[in-house]
Amino acid sequence: MSNVSQSQVEEALKGYIDPHLEKDLVSTKSVKNIEVDGSKVKVDVTLGYPAKGFKDKLAADLAEVVKGIDGVDSAEINVDWKISAHVVQKSLKSIEGVKNIIAIASGKGGVGKSTTAVNLALALSAEGANVGILDADIYGPSQPRMLGISSGKPESADGKTLEPVMSYDIQSMSIGFLIEEDTPMIWRGPMVTQALEQLLVDTKWDNLDYLIIDLPPGTGDTQLTLAQKVPVSGAVIVTTPQDIALLDARKGLKMFEKVEVSVLGIVENMSIHICSECGNEEHIFGQGGGQNMSEEFDVDFLGALPLDIRIREETDNGKPTVVAEPGSRIAQIYCEIARRTAAKLSLQAKNHSAKFPQIVIENN
């Protein structure tokens, strides 16, 4: 009769490093229950990030680890996830119906930030989360076209709030839904920031785990407003390997640091070009820039995306890669980046403010 103990199982599990958290599942409190019955072991794991595309592999990997313990004949691993709300900037309250806001930013235009934002939103949804996307680019809204939403304005059931527009199972809102596609927005800064705040607060977001905000490029008015007035749980910086893009991405990173928004990591877009004719790989815009930047500023490198015509074509046609070709390598990369982003967020302190009652003192 073998004498396998819970502590032996726990010790063995500590040796497995989750590739998204980059930590073991015991120290991150993801292992919720260990049951030992003779030579049979059952382990319950609850991740803090959605992992539909990784769940089976994780269960199989952990089963191998547990079966490696002397005296264990069978291992049953149950994996699920629970997404919590995480802390935001001090003095800001969370938005109703939204657990976490993740800002997608870039220091300059033309690095594929909006394409990355929409595919990351769709990837988080594919991984099992409730997701919304807010197009914060008032001057150049692109999400309506990227999500394939060409007609119809958002509905308002109560005349005060807007219902988010649904597409591919994600909730979305954009100034582009309220104006014609070719109408220029000739607004000054304060009007833009006010419009952004209204789009965010006056939309009836429905039980979102993550709201992705696609920020306009740069570090101007809109970005500062968002960083100061919108309860952001974390930011992702999108860059390309080009020196000039990296220079601007550094500014974006420093801006978030100044306003106390944690940067979850860096995504390098257009990292490598693979020739569609011969398969030759070329680093057209340089090499390793995002990786070097992440090391320089001690933030995580979330992943690199290839320069591929399909990403551009599919997004322009209103069906981004994650939904157009869910089985493709590019869609897998987006899902890996999405899991890693959500995993990094899950390691941050939780926001318990919603659990505390509001105390109102009245004079009777």
C-alpha cells in the first residue's frame, strides 16, 4: 500500500511552471484542491485567466507530473478559470458591468495597434472570457469596419444609455457607429476627451471580464485623459522592431508609469516577414527590438506577430484573423498573447471595492 501524501503532490506541482504566468500554480494559488485516495490523485486547478485553448494541454502536463510521483497510478486533473476584477488607479471607481479595462496603446501610428486590439479582444473571447472593445480613436475610428459592422446606430432602450453593438460575440462601442464613415471629426481636445468618457460610461456593458480600449496613437490629450479618468487595470504597448517605433513606444510606456497604470507587456507587430512564394523569413523592420525594450524596462514580452498580408486583408474585410482562420498559426499566436496578457493581469492585486457597501449618512 503506497503512502502518497498531499504535500508530495503539492511539491511535485511546484516543479511545473505555467508558460503564461511564468510561475508555478501552487505559489499563484491556482491549485485549489488535492485529494489522495491510495494510488489515485485528483487535483482541481482554477486559473485566473481564460484558457480554453490551453486547458487540455495543461491537464495532460500536470497529470504527467503527478504520475511521476512514486506510488501514484492515476491522476485526474480538473482545470477551469475564474476571472477577478483587479486594482485600478487610486481615487478611481470601477465602471459598472466591467471587471477589467485593458488599454492597447502605441507611441506612433502605423504599427497595427487597432488590428492587434481587435484580434486580442476576439482571442480573449475565444479563450472563454466575456469581452468588449471600445474604439477610443475619435478622429479615426476603425473598429466598426474591422468588426464588419457597416450599418445601424446603437440602440438606446432608456434614452440615456447606449446598448453595445454585438459582433462575433463581443460587445463594442465606437464614435464610428454614430457618424458616417467618411465624416471628419473636427473637434478640439476637450470635446474629444468628453466624447470618450461618455462612450465609456454611457454604454451598458454587460458583465464583461475584459474591456479592451483601442487608444489613438501617441501620448496626447486622449491618452492622458484615459490614464487619469478611466479605471484601467493594465496596458499593452504595441510596437514594431523599427527604431523609430520603439522610440515612441518608450514614451507610451513612461506615460503609463507616470499615471500609475501597470504595463502588462509589449507586443511586437510586423516582427518577421515570411515570403508567401518561397517561405524565406526576413526581418524587414529590424530584429529583436520589442524583446530588447522589454528587458530594458523590465516589462514582459507578450509575443511577436508576423508581417502577413492575410492579417491586413481579413481585418479590412470585417472578419479579423482570429475568427476568419481560427485554426491558423497567426490565430494561435493571438490566443497565446491574449492568454499571457490575461495571466499577467491575474497576478496583480484584486479590486474588492465592489464588495463593500456604499455607506450613506443622512440627517433625519
